[in-house]
Amino acid sequence: MVSPPIDTEQADASSKDPKNESSPPQPQARATAEREIQQWQNHPGHAIPRVPFQDLVHEITTTIDPTLRMETDAIGLLQQAAEAHVVSVIRDGRMITEHEGRVEVRPKDMRLAQLLRRKPFE
């Protein structure tokens, strides 16, 4: 059985799906993102849950010294400093993205932000 000939113009037209083309973010998506950012900025607690962070600190400190113990306030301050550091690196990555004239942060932006934060002679 012979199949009918394929109309190439029709095949090309049907392969172009307007949903596949990348388009700028919709105003509704931008408003949703801004609302989420405001919620996190007004959030009084920590961004990282306390117990998993405490477990991570305990795991790291026991590899250094198994007898080392930390007070709850010390872990809280360490968590606050870690979150501040992460936020500042993300902010630097965002600035690099804007400098390049883009909207979406890429992994290379975050790597550059971390690289620029290193102390000399490390």
C-alpha cells in the first residue's frame, strides 16, 4: 500500500506550535512572583527550617570534634548568618543577570557571584 504524498508546507505549518515559542513573562505571573517575594520578606522566621539546619550543624561539628556541643542561641545565630550569606549571593547573581541584560538567573551567574566573593589568595 502506498501512502499519499505529504504536503511539506502543511507539515511545516503544523509543526510550529505557538505555545512552544518562548515569550516574556505574563503580567499575572510577575504579580504572583512579586507577591511571593513580599511574603518571604515579611516572614518573621527563618527561610531554612530550624531542625534540619540544626542536624546539619551537628553532623558537620561531629566530624571536626565529636565532643563539641553548641548552644541553641549559637545555632540560631549561625543559621541567621548562613541565610544572610545565601541571600546576598543570590542578590549578587541577580545583579549580574541584570547587567547582562537578561531576566532569568542562570547557574553561570551564581558561579560568578560566588567567585567574586572569594577572598584573595585562597
